[in-house]
Amino acid sequence: MELLGAGRSADVYAIGDGRVLRRYRWAIDVEAELAVMTYVAAHGYPVPEVYPGESGSTDLVMRRLTGPTMLHALFAGEIAPEEVGAILARLLLRLHEIPARTSGRPGDRILHLDLHPDNVMLTPDGPMVIDWANSREGDPALDYALSAVILAEVAVNPDLGIEEGVRPVLAALVARLGDALDVGEPLDLAKARRGENPTLSEREIGLLDEAVALVRKLRADQRQAPPAAASAT
């Protein structure tokens, strides 16, 4: 098998016939990921096709996508930061139009809980969302907050050397989400959830307070900004 990429929790291999195998490094509920991807695809949401009969306890087989991740395209100069933020916002809002699959609680929706530029591939068929391992059902406010916090973690981390390129992405996401992004309790819950992520380093966890503060500041600044003047006709 040809190794195509390695993430924090899984490796992706080409296995021929236009398919890839995503192999997790520890036990995970692949059946749950398969179920949610199949469900959102049936509602027209852009995800790669999955093959349940070929997947196993730690392996997920899906159609191979062509094209870069949105993060790669951003730093290759192929897409503007503002468009990256806008696409993320559209994907989140569109996802939360899909009713919950199993929950009967009013307002619950499918949540991705890891939707960021490296989990969106820009294919000839449009943006496709990958890596649904963290998906759950619940309040969409948590999904918005988590995407913002994940971007903000990078925006406040000088060790990565890409913070300046990510800040305008975060600003665009916050602006596009508007009041859908609740910077109160959902943001605190997002911070707590990130802090429990076993793939984060102590350094990354230590930056979470600063990341959350940045999201709150951006939202406050945007609320206080005067409306854009109408163009002269």
C-alpha cells in the first residue's frame, strides 16, 4: 500500500481501484463514522463515498479524492484566506441543516467537531469534508465554537510559523458565522473539549486560553464595527 498521508490519529493509504484506506492507530468506532458519513451523504452533504463491506475495526475504506486540502491550497496561494473562512462557514451552516440521525432532542444536529482547512479537500466536484471520527449529535453552537478555537490555536502559536496566514481565515469565519457563533458557554465547552484531546501537546493545551480570548475579541470587534458604507451608484 502507498502511504498518502499521516495525521495525528490515522494514516491514509492508496489501495487501488480509486480507493483509499484510513487506518487508525488505536481502537475507534469506525462503524459510527461510516454511519454518519452515509447519512449526511444521503442528505446531499459533500463527503467521500464509503465502502462499509471493506472497512474493519480500525480501517475505513472510501473513494479516493483528487485535489489539495484547503490548508495546502491556502499556503500555495491558490485560494484567499477570506474564501477559506467563507467556505468553512458555509460547510458548517449547511451541515447543521441536516436533522439528527438518532437524537430526539429538539435542535440537535449532526456535528463534525473537527472542521478546519486541513479536513476539507478541494476536488473537481467542489469542497469535500473528510475525517468524521469526532462526529457526534448535539447543539450546533459547539461545532461553530470548535472550528473557531482550532483555527485560533494556530493563530496564536508562533512555533508553527503560519499564524499570520491563519488569522484572516479565522476573522472571515467569525464574521460569516455572525451571531451563530456563541462566544459564551459554547466557547468554554469547546476549550474544555480541546483540552481533553490526547493528540494535543502540553504547549498546544497551554495556548487554549489565548486562543479563546482571540475568538472573543474578534467577535466583539466585529460587533462594534460600523456597517460598511453602501457603494455609490
